[in-house]
Amino acid sequence: MAKLIYIEASPRKKRSSSIAIANVFLDAYRKAHPNDEVVILDLWKKELPPFDGDVIDAKYAIMHGQTKSDAQVKAWKMVETLIAEFKSGDQYVISLPMWNFCIPYKLKHYIDLLVQPGFTFTTTPDGAYQGLVTGKKMLVIYSRGGAYGAETGAQQLDFQKTYMETILGFIGFQGISSIVIEPTMAGEDKKEASMSHAKEQALRIVSQF
């Protein structure tokens, strides 16, 4: 039995295009893999510790081989728990909207907690970075009000997909699958066409998980 972790980064819920396509994928996945565990992490409901005070001090104590105080140990335990929860998955789905050409701050907060040396990446003896979350599948579902493909001339404004692929690749994911829903704010016809194509992609990708 495998564990699929679904990370939901939109607060719009029933009005969210990215969540709608994620639900299409998850419904089909559950039918194809009835014995697998599906864990849903709603970042708008999940408690994420602030990355300051004892948490940030604990991180630097670890990085410099220093002894952590009792308060730092307690604070860092929350970070370790989040990382262990994330790394317990065998495969992943993340759905997110584009906010100001990038990603929602809740998702950035979560990523900043996850991406830690010695936990999700390390440094090799020659100084190169090496991801530690390897051999796992990832699907990222993006929605954006505008269009940012190469044919639009606006691709330089896409810090959403480029960031996600960069940071996920940094911690070890390879061959990341993606679904892009765009443009969602250019009229109902274009939105429906994009949603229909996204649903087809989601159902096709299920067979690869």
C-alpha cells in the first residue's frame, strides 16, 4: 500500500480551479488504487510555526554544530514533525493558484520549513547540493488568471511554475508532472476549454502513479 500526500494551497475551495482538477485526479486515483492511503494537507488549516525566534536559532545551531537550548529543541521539533510527515509520502500532488506571478504565502511558508539541510537536502564533499527526497512521484497542478506560456511573450512573469520546479528539483524530485490551467480570467469559453484539457491530463497522469 502506498501513501499519496495531497497539498492544497488555495483558500478558494469550491471556487478554485486548481482544487477542482486535483479532485478529478484524486477521485480517479482512489478508484485505481483503492488500497492506497490518501492524506490531504490543507495549508490554510494546518498550523505552521513562524520561522523566527527559537526556530531560526535552532536551525543555525544545527548548521554550526552547536548545542540547542531546551527552548530551541522544543521549537525545532515542530519543524522536524512537518518534515517527517512530508517525507512519509510515496507520491505527491500539489495544487496552487498564481498569486502576484508567484505562489501563495502559505505554500512558501510551508516550503521554507521543509527545505532544511540534513533533512531534505545535503551538501556533497565537493560543495554541490544533493536532494534527499528521491525516488518519489510528484504532480503539480497550477492555475493562473492570465496566460504565461512561451507563445504569449509573458513567460518571464511566471515565477509560479519555475519556482516550484526549481525548489522541488533541489530537494530531489525528478520527472515532475504538471498541469497548467490558464487563462481562468479571460472569459468562460477559454476557462472551460482549459479546464476540459486539464481534466483529460489529470486522468491520463493517474495511470502513471
